[in-house]
Amino acid sequence: MVVCRTKSDRQWFYICSMRRFHKILLVSIFSLSLIRLSAGNDFCGLSNMSFNAGEVITFKIFYNVIGLYVDAGTASFSVSNEKLNARPVYHVVGLGTSNPSYDWIFKVRDRYETYIDTATLKPYKFVRHVEEGGFRKDELVLFNHAENKAVSTKGTFPIADCMQDVLSSIYYARNINFSKYKVGEKIPFKMFLDDEVHNIYIRYMGKEVIKTRYGKFRAIKFKPMLISGTIFEGGELMSVWVSDDGNHVPLRIESPITVGSIKVDMMGYRNLRYPMQSMISFK
């Protein structure tokens, strides 16, 4: 275990920063997964109207170290059509990597996968393979929605209806009709994460124009309530912007953390379901 020393010790401070980076990489890009999906609300049973098989979206993660944004790594998400136990599913793969220039300090190579029913958008299978420095972890979760159970490598756990995993929740949440909500209104969710069901919400913040490193967009803004005790403080300090069009593509994520801040920008896309009508200008 690496202990953070003072900022004057540059090597140790940088190593500590990169140890924070792997959490930044996962939690920031998957911040939409902090939008928990709850049974009994009016999203249960949403149909997919926002993405297609073949879609690929890429991101850059920037870490603000002492007033300077460092290009810390990249992430990508891809969707394909497959069959799982004779059922048609969307196979979604999320990849996260540290910047190769920093691999000698702290190498990150993470892979997340989910298999989502094409009709109900419920996940059947979740797979996680984590390589972070010298740490390795593999996880498998199978969802039995008929019996409201999730079976992981650590046991069997009760779940509610419409339960999502950390990756499938992003694609489910992209189908929310934000026009139904007033500015400031909370949208509750539940999600199965680390063998627990978490209850949380996002707060709809309205629409605005945002300029990212990719371009200028009309966007929908919301703030997820974060769980305290992680690199993030609890509360509504994180801001997320998604494209104000049929795709609801994540455009930017910003948040302060225990040391510094993070910024995640969408930097590329292909095979979206609809034209990117929310884009005002490129760069």
C-alpha cells in the first residue's frame, strides 16, 4: 500500500495521484452509474430509444494536480448485438486505461462488460476485470430477475425489480425523458454495486450550452448525489452534462475530489442512433 506523503516529495505525490487516478477513471466515467434505478418508479420497463448496436464513444480523463490539468487516461464504451442463453442482448464493453506515459508509475487496464436484454434493458450478466498497478480483481454477477436475485462470486443477494449494474445503468439512464421533470427535481434510482443495493438520486438542473474540448453543445445538466467515503465527498458536488438530443451522449463530467478535481470530456463517437443535433460547433 502506498501512503501519500507531502507534495514536496514529487515522486511519492505523483504515485499517490496515479493511485487516485484509477478510482477517478472508474468513478468519473461511470458517474452515470451513480444514477440508481428504483423499482416502482415510472422508468421501470423503459424501452431503448437512445442508442444502437455499433455505437462507440470515447473519453479523455483530466486530473487537476495543483492547478494544472493532467491528461491522465482514456475510456471507451462500445455496443454490439449478441445472444446470451438464446436471448438477444446488447453486449456493452467499457475500457479504461491510464496514459501510457504514466504506466511505469501506475498502470491501469480495466474492462467492464454487461449483457442487457434488448427489450427490457435489464442486465443478465456483469463482468469486471481490473488491473491497477499490482492489484488484480475479477468479478462476475448473474442477474435472475424472475426471482429477484443476483449471484456474484461472493454469494446470492436479493434485488428489486428493474435493478441495474454499474454499466447497464448508464445506457438505461440515457433513455430518461428529462422533459418530464422540473429544474431542481430529484430522480430516484437503485443499482447493484459491490454486492449491495444502493439508493440514491440525481437532481435535474435544466439545460445550458457547454463548451468542451471536442466542441460546443446544447446540453442537459444534472447532479448525482454521491456516496461519501470514496474519493468524492458526499452530496451533489459532481456535475454531468449529456447531449440535448435523442442520443443523450455524456459530454462532460466535473467534480472536486479529496485532492484537486477531475474533468472528463467526450472526445469521439461513431454510429450514434441519431445525428448529433445538439452540437453547435466543433472545437
